[in-house]
Amino acid sequence: MAKKSAQKISRKTNPPKKSGHEKAVRSESDELRASQQKLEKSQSKYVDLYDFAPIGYFSFDKDGTILEVNLTGAQLLGIARRRLLKKTLLLHI
């Protein structure tokens, strides 16, 4: 009985060592998490630059349909941005 108690105590104080594969997976996971955080920060920066630019930006498809418009572009036309999307610019000029 004393031997089993000693094994339980040993496992609690000395957890099993992780294999090389487990370490590699954890390291890769940590790297992916750090990369995702950097990407989100960069994306946020460029979204702010686009949305709050002092000039209007529009993105169109080949048929002239508005795919994206920044806040300034919508303000210049006096139309809410959500109402401009998926419409042609010709309807508003």
C-alpha cells in the first residue's frame, strides 16, 4: 500500500515528461497564436487607415458595382455606406 501512495505522490510532483512531438505541437501552436495576433493588429491598423482616410475610396467589380467604400466616400455622396454596397455608382451621380 505504501508503494502505491508513493507512486501517486511521485506522479503529482513529477508529471510525465512530454514527448518531442507534444513539445513541437505546443511550440507550433504558440507560434500560430502569436502570428494571428500580429495579423489582427496589422489588419486593424489598415482598416482604420482605409475607413478614416480624408479622401473617398471605392472598390468596384468589373460591372461597376460598389464592393467597398470608406466612410469619407459615403459622406461625400451623402448616403449611408451600407446603402451603397452592391449598387452601381451610376445610380448616385
